Amino acid sequence: LGVPSNAVLLFELEILELQKGVPEGFLFIWLQDSPEPLFPAMDMNQDQEFSAFIKQQVAEGRGRLHPGIDRDIVLRDMFKKQDRNADGKITEEDLNIIVNEDEEVPKHEEL
């Protein structure tokens, strides 16, 4: 049966789950201080290790992944972003680190 073009449609929605998000542009955020120094704690030289490290941080409540996107896709995108020379490994030089200009202290923007 067709719906007349002048019909008013009413939709009722039920929220089944509500998740906290992450700031725009981020795929992962730390909920606690990141391990210091970060690279030795990660020692992530391939995608599988990187994914395992991030999954562990989320499972232990230390970090949060971007909600609403498949976890494996988020992890793959995070790895690609950090693997700056696209060699399939993340080195200490690859990590995205910024300096807080006020304190001149290295800060980890995102993994």
C-alpha cells in the first residue's frame, strides 16, 4: 500500500545503549595517564601487537575507542595513521607526539 504524499509520519525511537564518545578527530583517547615511556610499553612493531595493546588498554579501562565504528576498522585506521612510512611497523619515531608549548613537555596526542 502506498503512503499518501501529504501523510504525516511519526517515528518512535528507543535508545538501547548510550556510549561516551571521543573528541572529534580522535579514534582513541586515554582515560588515565598513558604508560611512560609509551613506546617500550607498547613495543608495537606490527599491527597485531598494536591492536592487542589498544584492546588491553580499553579492557582495563585505561582508554576508549571511537564508538559507533567497528573496533577492527578503528584499530586498522589507528595503525595506518601511526605507521608513517607504511612499512607495516610502528617505530618510536612513528608515534604521533606533540609538545605542549606552555610546559615544553612531550604529550601523546593520540595513538
